[in-house]
Amino acid sequence: MKPRQSIKFVALTLCTFVVQADQVLLKNGDKISGTVLNKSGSVLEMKTDYADKVVIKWDAIETLKSDKPMTVILKGTSINCNL
């Protein structure tokens, strides 16, 4: 590989690590990556690369991670935070 091609390859590789998605870890060990759309009632809705919308029961979720701030409402009080 030529030096110029090597630099382009490294730059593209680093760019792919910068793009992150929201991640849900389910209690059964499955991991779902995508974009959180909504949490309503007892379900979380996510958009993934392979499905327009995935609906997940809130009770099935072990952890939720996001690199974007989200608004969390706790009994009438809302806060902005990173999850």
C-alpha cells in the first residue's frame, strides 16, 4: 500500500469509530444498536439499520447507553443528561 493510500485508510478507519449509536443491552444478553426514537409507557422504540422501528419492552432492558443528551422525566420533574 502506498503512503498516500495508507493515510486515507487510517483516516477513514478513525472516522468509523467516531460514529456511535445508542445501544440497548437486554437482560438476555442481546445487544441492539440504533437510534432511540421514543420511550412511551412500558416500551422503548429504536430505529436500526436493519429495521424502521424496533419496539422493546422496558422490563427486558438491562442498560441503555447514548452519546447524546436525553431528557428524562421523573414524576413531573425533567432533567437533561447523558445516558
